[in-house]
Amino acid sequence: MALIKISNAQLAYGDHPLLDHAEFLLQPNERVCLVGRNGAGKSTLMKVIAGEVLLDDGSIQRMSELKVSRLEQDPPRNAEGTVFDFVAEGLSEVGGLLREYHHLLDKITTDASEVHFAQLAKVQEKLDHANAWQFDNKISSVLEHLELDAGTLLADLSGGWQRKAALARALVSEPDILLLDEPTNHLDVATIEWLEGFLKDFRGSIIFISHDRAFIRSMSTRIVDLDRGKLNSFPGDYDKYLDAKEELLRIESEQNAEFDKKLAQEETWIRQGIKARRTRNEGRVRALKQLRAERSERREVMGKADMQLQDARRSGKVVFEAENISYRYDDKPIINDFSFNVMRGDRIALIGPNGCGKSTLLKLMLGQLQATEGHFHCGTKLEVAYFDQYREILDPEKTVLDNLAEGKQEVTVNGRSRHALGYLQDFLFHPKRARTPVKALSGGEKNRLLLAKLFLKPNNLLVLDEPTNDLDIETLELLEDILANYQGTLLLVSHDRQFVDNTVTTSWIFEGQGVVNEYVGGYHDAQAQRANSAAQRAKAQAEERAAENKKDESQQRQQVNREKPGKKLSYKLLKELEELPSRLEDLENEIAQLQEKINDPAFFQSSTDDTQVTLSRLAEAEQALEVAFERWEELEAMQKES
């Protein structure tokens, strides 16, 4: 039985309907990815499913006692209380009991009165009766994985951390339907991989919106495309959807061309004069009016953005040069003994968990901070353009046009004046949308505006901090193409694994404790090199241990031979000799299986922890095979001598 059924849904804000006679079904245990252009109405559809927005027309049927939880696109800016309070609110009555329990614990630490202990006992009894301790453990587990401090005031968190708290609140509630709007925003790669595993174990249905193509490929069991008010379902994976969507657009284009040809023919006929108005041709005239009406109602496919970077004069050949730089904060190493050279035209990704020091290193490079140790040199003729992931340079009360042109009607593009409205249309803001306040835009539209503002500035050093958040995939792919042709130097902070792979040539991996290592290539190239290095270290350690063991065994055998010359093999040694051939065969089979697993192209797409286990086991098995073979030769020789 369907959990949700939407029939003939209609909903409009402004000129064009967001839902135009749309149909949708959600079955149990589905993971549906909702895709569509920025501003198409994806977030609004989620609000409809959650019951927060009513349809203008049509119907929505929900299974009885259906529980829905939604992660909103924007962080909870005005929420009060601690992180734990906010997350527990997602559990309604049980959450209230847990909040009261933790507040009483805090009170008892400062005032251990009998009144407080009596209140605590009553709350504990209610929690026992509701079997609610499992939710307390779940909240703690989710907060730990998202690296959130339960006692921190929500108002003290940045926008990204507030959104993490909102994600935690959605995850702990165990709803029948989980609605996630851009769940990977502001999450580092390790947390995204944890989230993928968490959601795959979730016992319920999930509808999610995401720009992260690796996340979509990993998570989705079905793609639902929202295009010009219509919902189309595509079973299977994301790549099959891309092929099917391309074919649908091709067929639509051919049908539209045929329709337009017929309309042009009828318009030519009607202009011939009196013959067209004779009684016997009235049916044809009515048909022409119907064709005109259909043509006027057609909603064309939204075009692609036409974004271009303005190149400044070339920077010096050496952009940045650092030798053994370190930066400490409260005696904690943020950057530790890191040396690098950044040359003109380099494309570098900074990859690591939140709070590891990526932004600190960028500030050191841009001169906003000074290194506590080491030598740093900044190149000449640098003109920097900086993309801010928190959109702090946008005024939410001003219109799109005023944010871009600051009250002017024209902007300068590549040295030439251009009307601001025309420039904004390159970024898919039609004139009416350009006069809309920024606070009314979707997250992706805000990012498009930020890119439009950024690209007005001539630059030869582009610093992008999470530029992909909320962008639709078509704009994301266009941004990849622009960066591929960019002649300047690129510094990129992003947790979008495919975007990193498609745009950079070097990756700086933040390993923790201030350690930064440099690898050639994008995210997956870097992970493969890290795993290979780890395997080599594990193999070297295994060889070193084996060499020590072999030396000890040799010394022991020499001692035994001196004490008991000419003695035959003991029963224990004979038994060991008999068992060694099967032991050798088992090890060879295991090594073959491990090598086959590692040769699979998908192997290095797994998490580092998973690949490290396999690579370490391969090194151990190879070393064990070598030791076993040497032992077999040794016992064979001893048997012949006796």
C-alpha cells in the first residue's frame, strides 16, 4: 500500500505553476531522489508532502497515522536552547521527557536538593514506562557522528553547524517518511559516508534532494524529475535517468518542431483572406485558435546558464611558496610543518573533516593570518575572487538586481558595459525574478547569484569555499566546464567527491593533528594513493616483524641443535610438516581473492577504513605465505638430515 498518493496536484506562486496536474506515489522502503532545476519547486513539494503547504487543487492521500520528518534547506536560525533540546524536540513527547531529565541532571550538579532528586525519579519512571532510553542513546550516537556538542547553545553555532543540528533532529525521530533537503551540505566526506550507511539501514521511506552525484548514485532506488510542474518517475539508478531524460527531451524537441511547423502553415493559410472565413472553413479556423492557445501555454525547457569568468592579467609564476609553516591556536596544532609550492595554473582541492584547518590554511595563504613558525612567500600581481559558502555578502532584504549592481543599471563584463538584467539572464534570472528579494530565493538561486556577483570581478586566483551547495546539477556541470578552462589558479574547498575529481589536479589531505599531505589528482586518486601508501607501510611492518621472528626462531633452532645433535623430528614437528602444504594452499587462495577484490574499479570508492583493512590483510597474508614456505623448506631439510 502506498504511503503517499498525490493526484492531479496544482500549486502556483506567481506566473508559472510549480505543480501542474502532477502525480506522485511513494511506496514503503523506497529511497527517492527528487531532481530538477533551482526554483522548480522541489522544496515546496516536500512541504506539501509534510503537510506544511496546501495544494491549490488536486488531492493528497496519506496512510493513517503516517509520521513524517523533514530536514529544511536553510538552517534553524531563530531556534533557542541547546543542541540536545533542539534535537530532542523531533521526538515530541518522549523528547520533552528527555529534555526535562537532562535539565534536572544539570540542576542537581549545582543544587543536590531532595526536591530535584524526587523530580528526577518521576521523570526516570516515565522514561522507563515509555521505553525511551533507546532514544537518548540514539541522540547521543547521532550527535557524536555529526561532531555536535549536546550542551552548546544553538544560537552560538554557525549556519553550517546549525544545519547539522537540524539533520540530527530529522534522523533521530524514526519517521515513516524522512524528507531530506540537501542533506550533505556542510558535511565532510567522512560524515557523508557515515550518513549513507545510516540511511541505508533506515527502516522507512526517504525522499531527498541533493546535488551530490556520488551521494545520489549510492542512495537512490528511484529518480523523480520535477520539470515545468510535471513529475516523471525513472526507476533504477541515476545514470539510467540521465539517458532516459535526454531521450525524453529529444522527443519533446521533435514534437515541438512538428507542432510549430503546422502552426506556421495554418497562420499562412489564415492570412490568405476571405477564403479562410467561409462557412465551410470555420472548423479549420477553430482548430487554428486551439493551436495558438496550446502554443501560448507551452513552457519551454529552461536554458542553461551562460557563466563566464573574467580573466585578469596573469599573476607571477610562483603564486605561493611555504617552507615548514605551522600555525597553533591555544597550543593546538592547526597546521604543522607544511611545505608547498603553488604555481600559476595549479588547481588544488583542500580535503578534510570540518574544523581540521582548511579555512585557516586559506587565511594564511591570503594574508589574513600569520604563521607562527616557518617561512611563507606570496606571489605578485594576484587578484583574488572569493566564494563564501555562507552567502554573507548577499543582503537578504535587497533584490537580486540591487545585490548584483548595487543600485546601478549596468555592470562591467570583460571591460565592456552591459545591462544588469541582461547579465542576470545569463544566470537564469528573468527580469521579474531579478526584482525579487534575495530572501525569497531558493538555496540554489542564492548560490547562482553569488557566482554572478563573483564572476564580475577580474581575477587570476579563484578561491571557492563549498561552491556546489544547493546548485542544480546542470549548473554544477557548467561550473565544472568553466573551471576546466580557467587560466588562473584555483583553490577549492568541497566535499562533493565527483566535483573535486572533475576540477582539480592536486589534493591536499588534512590527516589530523595539523598534518597535511599532498597527492596528485582528485579525491579518489588521493584516496587510492593513501591506501597504497598505507599498504606499503603495513607490508614493511609485517616484514620487519617476520624478520625479527625468523631471527629468534633461527637462534632457538641453533640452541636446540647444539643441545640435541642428530635427533629425529619430533611428533610435533612431523605433524607441522604434514599440515604446511594445506596451509600454503589456503594462503595462496586467500591472496588471490584479495587481489581480485582490490583490482575491482569500485574498490577504492569505498571508505578509507574499509580499503585499509583489505590492504593490510593482503600484506599480512603475503608475509605469512613467505614465512610458511621458508618453514616448510626448513622442516624438509631437517627430515632429510635425520
